[in-house]
Amino acid sequence: MPTKHARIRTLEEYQEAYRRSVENPEQFWAEVAEPFTWRRKWSKVLDSDMAAGRNEWFQGARLNITENCLDRHLATRANKLAIIYEPNDPKTRHLRLTYRELHQEVCKFANVLHNNGVEKGDRVCIYMPMIPQLAIAVLACARIGAVHSVIFAGFSATAIADRVNDAQATVVLTADGLNRGAKQIPVKRVVDEALETCPGVRRVIVVEHLGWPVQMKEGRDVWYHEEAADVPKTCPAEEMDAEDPLFILYTSGSTGKPKGVVHSTAGYMVWADYTFRNVFQIEENDIYWCTADIGWVTGHTYLLYGPLLAGSTSLMFEGIPTYPDAGRFWEVIDKHSVSIFYTAPTAIRSLMAAPLDNVLSYSLDSLRVLGSVGEPINEEAWYWYYQHVGKERCPVVDTWWQTETGGIMISAMAGITPSKPTHAGLPMPGVQPVLLTQEGKEIEGNDEEGYLAIKHSWPGIIRTTYGDHERAVQTYFAPYKGYYFTGDGARRDENGLYRIIGRVDDVINVSGHRFGTAEIENAINHNQNVVESAVVAFPHDVKGQGIYAYVICQPGTCDGDKDKAHIEASIIETIVAQIGKIAKPDKIQIVSGLPKTRSGKIMRRILRKVAEGEISNLGDTTTLLDPAVVDEIIAGRK
Ligand code: PRX
């Protein structure tokens, strides 16, 4: 049973836990970690050197996370539902898996992986629709100690190849096809195209989902159902070191290609479980639904690992909020009596735009807690969610965190700590946020704004960036020595509640998805008509931020409107091929030059202001090489 510190039920308990977590982090986390299944306990709780980006938690401990997600529950929860799968089409039957069934399915998949030569430490990339086999495949990797790297099944072949090659994966798991709303996507074909440039992949295991014909490459590709036909339903869990990597998840930064964020086993496990249970105030009979795709970190920690570690029932949805209509989320909540609902502001905003009847025609009586994640939630969306979905009865937890933090860092605990619109709130126990000046000086006191950094290690902290530790150090630990730098700006209100303002680097957040402006520019520059490009964000009603691309074309390629339309379409095609549809710019403006300083640096501040429509206040443009370019850009603004 969890110790008294593992579950917080009152504000006083929160304050006490927080105080203890700061005064004696090692003792605090040792107590939280106690109830898990360990093959061997740790010899030291924490060994950390923040400046070197070295963070080791539960040193010397041995465990397998799937024993904690599955085996541990069999004695008391074998017949409890672990996963409810709600398919894309409401007319298709849903599926339920108990903890016993999920355990068996994971063991079978793990045996298939073994039989196909996957060993401890191997990297396995997974490109699959949101179907139960995706959850099963992820856990199967963890069962045998393979490092999973899930790639969101909306990324393009090129993006898959980049990730597979960077992770040096030898095996890829996929499906024949995917449903997303009214669309169907031939997932296996996308993988085939990607693997043309991935010489290291020797095996592809294909799950049958839509029953589509696919090309199977002799000697490389096998069907999962054939491989699983007569494998045992049990599979011993591989004993892992606390710090063995559990997964790699690629995420965008302000420079270069997306990097592989590495999380390790024990710290991530403890962090996922602790934050999940406390933020959502989970009770035994909750039906919990996180709408994120497992391809993102939210799906990893709060659809899969967190709920299963806590022995909860987690709903997994294959579709989209607006299919077949804008009432789908609410229909699913009523259908499965969902009590805790966790989604993104962009989904809320898109549903707000539909007639209110879409939500009012459902009872939503089962709901108890609402959560938000991925981007700042604006006041209007917060109130709409609170009033029309939560019926002013359900606390809203606005959870701030990042791929790199492994789990929730700053958030209300439902009904326990304060929940204020547009504010994430107070930090989790173990999280010591600070606001820094640009020079790195800590800003004391309340009612202040600054760069958000974290002072002390926490169990879920990023361990490295795959294959390039120096990159992790430079990105997160070197900017402000002794701190983890988040890349976000934040405000601390008069009561010490944190409000996240947004990124202070060249990362943009489109519908809760992170992109580096440089990453999109690189993609655009692959287009043969393009000489140079500059990408900035602008406020977007539904997506939070939209992508605005300024593009200089090759001389003679873009003279009339027809040329422009053609080039814009071809640029979009290039981005879709390089990254995926999710990175499509909202606006493309063809320009003859970009505002550059005499030293050749693009003045993005000006481009941002123009994209935002704030042209009356462009600031000092006298240092520009060619100030006339600004007038042209303003005149052609989209
Ligand atoms: O800018 C913050 C924003 O999303 C970034 C992290 O993105 P990612 O690693 O993709 O993880 C998303 C899911 C955890 C952060 O640096 N962000 C995330 N949650 C919030 C947020 N901004 C404001 N409020 C939030 N609740």
C-alpha cells in the first residue's frame, strides 16, 4: 500500500509533502518509491550533477516497469478493466481488456519480439494507429528491455527515417492502415517508403487493423498475427537497472533536427505514478480518459504508464474530436461513464466553435475532474470547459510539463490546491521552479515574471538526448548553470501560482505540437524553388499558434499570382513530405528579401510583429541592411 506521503488528500498534506520534498528529497522519494515491485532496492536515491546533465535516481535498483504496470495488479485487479478501446467509427464495436488479458497480450507480443531477435537494449520504433496493439507493443518492448521509440503516425516517411536512423533501430512495428476521422492512411506504405533509407532495419512486424492488402518485403516483413499464433501467454520480465533507458521520444528544439529525449526506468516510473495519482486524485473506480496520442509524451505518461501503474482503467480513442460530429468526445464520455477527462486546449477551442447543442445534449454526469495540457489555455476556453463540460462541478487542472520532464511539473491537484483560470498553479512536490532574469539571476518574491527554470533534480528529468549527451547539456543544463532550463517564460502571481506565458526560444506550439522554426525552415528550403525562408508564429484562434512562413523564391520562378499559388502549393507539399501534415504553414508570403542586420542576421522580431498584425509598432529598423524590405513585407502581409 502507498505510504502516507504518496497520496495527498488535503491542502495541508500538499504543503507538508512539498516542504519535506525540498528539505530532504532523498528520503521523500525513497518513501514514495517503497510500494513498487523491486527486484532489488536502490543503494542511493539520487546522484545528480545538474551542470553536467547527470541525474541518476534509485541507483543500483533493479526492476521491470511492466511488472509494476501489470503483474503487480493481478492479485487484486485481474478482472478490472485496464484498457477500453473506442474505435474511430462509433458504429464499430469497442473493445475492453482486463489487467489479466492485457498481461497476456503483452507477454505474447514480447515473445514475438524475442522470436524475431529483439534483445535487451535494442531500439524498436513503433509507427501505429491508436489501437490496443500500440499500447501492447510499447509495453512488450519494456517487458523484454528493448527501448521503444514511438513515432506519431502523422509524421512523414522522411521524418520516420530520420528518427529510425538516429535511434539506430533494427526493428519497426506498424499496422496495415489507420483511420483518422473520415480519412484512412496506408501506414505500412509510409513505413516502406521511409525504410528505403534505413539500412539498419532488418525486421518489420505488421499488425492487421483494417484488413488492407500490403506489400510484404520477403525476409524483412512479417504479420503479427502469424507470429503470435502459437507463442506462450507468459513471458518473464527482463530485469532492468533503474537507469536503463525505457524509451526515446523525439521532440523539436530551437536548433537542428528533432532530438531523442531519453527517459530511464525507475525514476520515470515513480514520477509517472506519483503525478498521475495526485494531480487527478484517482480513485479505484475511475474511468480515466486522456485524449492524447501515444505518439506524444502525454500519451506515454498519462494514457499508458501512469494509469497502468496506478491500476486504473484507461480509455484509448482512435478517432478525432469532430468525427462523425463535434459531439463525439461527449458521446464517448457518456457511453463509458468517463470520470476523469484530460485533453488539450486546441481540442476545446475547436469544439467551442461548434453549436453548443453538441455538448448540451449529453449528460456528462459521470465527470469528476477535467484536465488540460500542451499549451496555454486561454480564459474563454477555460470557462467554456469548466461550465459546459464540467457543469461548474469539476475542478480543472491545467498541467504544465514537457517531453523532457517526463511528467507533470506544475499543476493544481484536483480539488486540493488552487485552480485559477490560465494558471498552471503550484509545483508538484519535488519540483523547485524559479524565475530567472535573462542573465540568470533568480527573481525573488511574487507578482514577477521571468524565464522558468527548475532548481533541483526530480525523478522524471530527461537523462540525455540519444547519441549526443552534449546536446542535452547545451540545451537544458548549460544556459543557466545548476538549473534545468525549460525554454518557457512564466509569471508568478501574488499568491505564488505560476502562469506559463509561452516559449522564449525559437520553438512554436501549434495545437500543442512542438516545432522548431529552424526545422520548418529546413523543410521549406528543400523545395527547389526556394532560396531562403523564415518562419514565425502568430496567434491562432483554434491552434493557439499558427505557422507563418516568409519565403524568397529563385529569380524568375515567381512572377505572377499563378506562379505564387503554384509555388505555395509546392512548398506545402515539401513540408508535408519532410515533416508531415501537422507542420503545414497557415500562411505563406512570398517576399523578395528578409529584414536582415548588417551582419546578416534575420530580425525575427519584425517578422513576428508583421505576422501578428502589429505593424504600427515595429521598433527600431535603422540597423537593417535594407529597410525598404520591411515596407514590402507589410504591403504583402497575409
Ligand atoms: O511551452 C510549454 C507548452 O508545451 C511545451 C512542451 O511541449 P511538449 O514537450 O510537446 O509537451 C507537451 C505535453 C506536456 C512547454 O514547454 N505547454 C505544455 N503544457 C502547458 C504548456 N504551456 C502552457 N500551459 C500548459 N499547461
